[in-house]
Amino acid sequence: MEKASVSELKKSPSGYFRKVKAGEEILVTDRGHPFAKIVPLRRDEAGEGTNMAKLEAAGLARVGKGFKADFWAPKGPADPEGAVRAALIEEREQR
């Protein structure tokens, strides 16, 4: 979580709001003491006025549940005993 003093927030509010829009939280301080937190709205707090909510209500779209980070991770066959590796080494030694 990023900290920002009132004076820093006044200097460049759009930069901080851009970070909040991207999902980051900002802790606002006054003379070093935190007194407020700026957090992004959750999807359900955004209200029915959003375009996606309207499309979802009309049955034209479905809102996702999030991105699985390991989706693109390569997955090989399970070989806990290392039989494939052992066979490969044996084959190379025979040459």
C-alpha cells in the first residue's frame, strides 16, 4: 500500500487516482499520521450504472471471476520417480 501526504495528493491527484483505478490502495497521511485510505470500488459497489452490469442484466455478457495466474504455466506429465529422465540418460549412454 502506497502512502501519500495531503500535499502530495494535492500536487498530482490524477496520478494517485490512476493507481487506485488500477487496484492499488493509497494511505493518506497528515504530518506523518494516517487518517484516510483511498480504495478502489468493488464490482458490486460500482452500481447498476456501469455498462458491464447493464449487459450482464440483459443476458448479453457474463462477468468473469478473475484471472488464474497459473493458466499459462507449462504443465508436463507427472513423473515423481524420474523414470523418463532415467530412460533418457540410459539411452544417451548407449550411443
